[in-house]
Amino acid sequence: MADKYLARVSGKTRQQSPVAASAGTSDAGKIVALNSAGKIDATALPDGLGANVITATASESLSAGAFVNLYSNAGTFSARLADNSNGRSADGFVLASVSSSATATVYPLGETNSGVTGLTVGVDHWLGVTGGTIATPLDETSSGNAGYVSQYLGKAKSAAELVTVRDESVIL
């Protein structure tokens, strides 16, 4: 629970509780408290300000940290695992696991993916298979890689954070 503050109400000093999430105009003028994650809840921010995310229907199960490809699945904006072996370039990533047919919250490339594990600080990463990454780029001269997607994704900031970049993919 947030710390309380003192306010003058009807000529008397009273303890008041700040709001951690806004219910809209009924909370106008109230003091905002940080939520349990130590951040300002998105409901207290102005329209158009908040996390840079895209929502899409998951067409398959997605695990936390997976890189995803966004596409039209019979007219439904959908997310599926990005994969360098089948032409599915990465458009973003998910930070939470998502079941097939559920709504996925996709973070676009250019953000930090904190859902990954086992990285080495400072190492570059490229798109791998089934939503994963590889630390060695594909050999673009190898005929065995024909039709594969070569896409640089970013650099490891820690064992569990990949700072991603928006880089175009190339079909080899």
C-alpha cells in the first residue's frame, strides 16, 4: 500500500491515500502512487502515452522472450514464431507466454527483450529458429542457407536482456 499524505478536506486535516490506477474522470486531481512494480500504472497516463506495444492473436503458443512474426491469418492480425528457416522475419517479441488463440502483447524491435536467458554480455544475436536467436550469423555464401532469413536482432546487455534493433531482414 502506498504511503498516505495529509490534505485539507472541508477545513480539516485528513490522511488521504494516493491512487495507483485511475478510474477516469472521477480520479481527476488526485495524487498518483506507484504500483506494486514501482511504476506509474498505464491508466494514469495520458492517451497515446505508455508502453510501445502491438496486440495480435497468437496463432500458436508463444513462450516468454520469443521473437515473433506478425501476419494476416485469414484476415486476422496474428503473431507466430519468427523463424530463419521458413521466411518468417522477426517483427517484435513477447515478454509473457501466450497460448494459441489468446491475445499476445508484442513489443516491437528497438526495445529491450528481457524475456531471454543464457546470453553472454556484448555478444551479437541474429534470428534463429522457432522464435530464438543465434550468436553466429548465417553464412550468406552457403547454398545450404538459400531461402533462409538473415536478420540481425541486437546485442546482449546481460544474460537475460537483448537490446534489439530495427534491422531489415534479407532472404538468402
